[in-house]
Amino acid sequence: MLLGICKYKENNFRFIDIPGTYSIMSNSEEEEIARDYICFEKPDATIIVVDSTCLERNLNLVYQIMEITTNIIVCVNLLDEAKSKKIKIDLHSLSKELGVPVVGTTARKKKTLDKLMDTLYKVCKKEITPTPLKVTYSDLIENQINSLQLVVQNEFDLNYNLSNWISLKLIDGEEKIIKSIEKNLKINLQQNQSIQDKKSKVLENLYEQNIMQNKFRDNIVSQIIHKSESICKNVCTFENENYSKRDRNIDKILTSKKFGIPIMIIFLSLIFYITIIGSNYPSQALFNIFNWLQDKLLLFAEFIHCPELISNLLIFGIFQTLTWVISVMLPPMAIFFPLFTFLEDLRIPT
């Protein structure tokens, strides 16, 4: 995580840049770091930076973080890119839909960044109080979460948001997250008899309605996705009406169980092939250059009558080893990482 410090209106602000992620529901290292920091470090405010060109996908993360904390500011970034794609976002309507401050930014426009900083200042000073409008699940699921939440809150004297999120994870049965909660909050959820009894009753009620634990998570995710889609329809307008439809069709293919993994393997194999074949030529060129320099250094060492022990140490020990590493490692890295970044940020032009 990166740390930044700035001063605004005679107040010092410390910024923690946590790893970028599209979700905090699974167990990747990036998601664990982001989730644990937001949940357990108790930041004064959490700025969620979303991409204006794919708002729907990013709102999924916004709603997941809403389950943990209320002090949220949504930063809709890359407005200039959205404009170039002829996408318009009603930021005021988005703020009303989410119940939290929303600020649009463009990195090249200092005015937008100043507005974000001013909003952050007001949230930290309680001049603005975000009231997140969280996703509402089915009556059955809401009732079961609330019943378990009351027990968790009473047993450990936690605030509503945190106890509600813990209840969600207890029902979901995410062992790794539960262990992280116990470790960071220094509580014991799995050995608390009252909580375990209530959890068993909740699961029994859900099972009676044919909602198993895996289906429970599917219900939660589906509701978040549907809510995100609904909001985007209300706040986004596309000059090209097929833009959203086309992106959704592409996403269905790329993220489907049938085609997603084979497509990923094909793309990664192509990148590795280009990296391996393409790196041979610059590697050979670097070897030739460094070998030429090594010969010159040997002649120079001989010219100045440098002791053989020292010249061998410097030229064959340090210089040759270093240049071999550079020749072998630099070309593949210079090819692989730009290609991988391009693949990660790939957008099909309209």
C-alpha cells in the first residue's frame, strides 16, 4: 500500500492507496488487503474510484463496500474518456441513487481534483453525512440477516454496519474472511454458542426455501448486479445506443463458464508466445553490445596494468554477471508487461 500526505484548509490528510480491485468478495491477496483495511483500520473516509466508461461493473464494488462502511465518496474518473465515447453520466442523480457524495474527475483538470478534495474535507469534518442506500435483498434473506445481526451486535457490541456485514459472511460460510474478522477484532465467532445456534437456525430457514450456502451467495451477487444495472440505466445515456448492449454481450462471452477460461488461456498463450519469440532478438543484440564492451574493458584493464585478480573480479564477476541478467530478463519484461497491461485495459472501440 502507498502512503501520501497533503495539507488542505490547515488540516493534514493522510491517504492510503490500497490495491485496485473489482470486488471484495473473494480471497485474492489484493481483495483481502483492501477489505481488511477498509473494515478494520477504520478510515475517516473511503474514496472509491470508478471508471466512467464501465460504471455498471464498478458499482458492484461500491455496493460491496457499502456493506462495511458508510463514510464513502464515489469518484467517477476518466470523464474525458467517457465523453470521447459519447457517454454522459448524471452525477447528481447517481449521488441520489447511492446516497453518498459523487464527484466527477479528470486527471488533467485540477478543478475536478480540488472538488474531490473539498468533498473529502466536508465528509471528514461531518459537514456532509453519507447515507448509503444499500441493496435490499429478498424478504427472506433480509429477515435472516437481520435476526443474526442482532445476536452478533449484542454479543460483541459492534456497530450496525459491521455486525450486519459479519452476519452476511457467517451465513455465506466464508471461513477465511471469518478468521480474518476474528483475528482483527479479537472476537471468537465460531465458538460463541449464541451466534452458532442462531446461525444454524438461519441456515435451516434458508434450506427450507431451497437456498443453500452457494445459492445464498448467488442471490446476493445477483441482487447487486441487478441494482447496478438499474442505476446505470437511470444515470447513463449513450449517444450510440448499441454501446452498452455490445459491451454486455462481450462480457457475457468473456466471463461465461463455457468460453471464459478457454479464451483466457488463448490470450495468455499468445502473450507468452510473443514474449518468448520477440525477446530473442533484443536479447541477442544486448549480448553482442555487452560482449563488445567487455572486450574493450579487458583491453583497458590490460592497458593500465590492472592486476588480473581485480580485473577478473570486476569484469567477469560483476560486469558479465550483471549484463547477462539484463540481457536475459529485460527484453521479456519489456514485452510481457506492456502486453499484459494492454490486455487488462482493453476496450473495444465504438
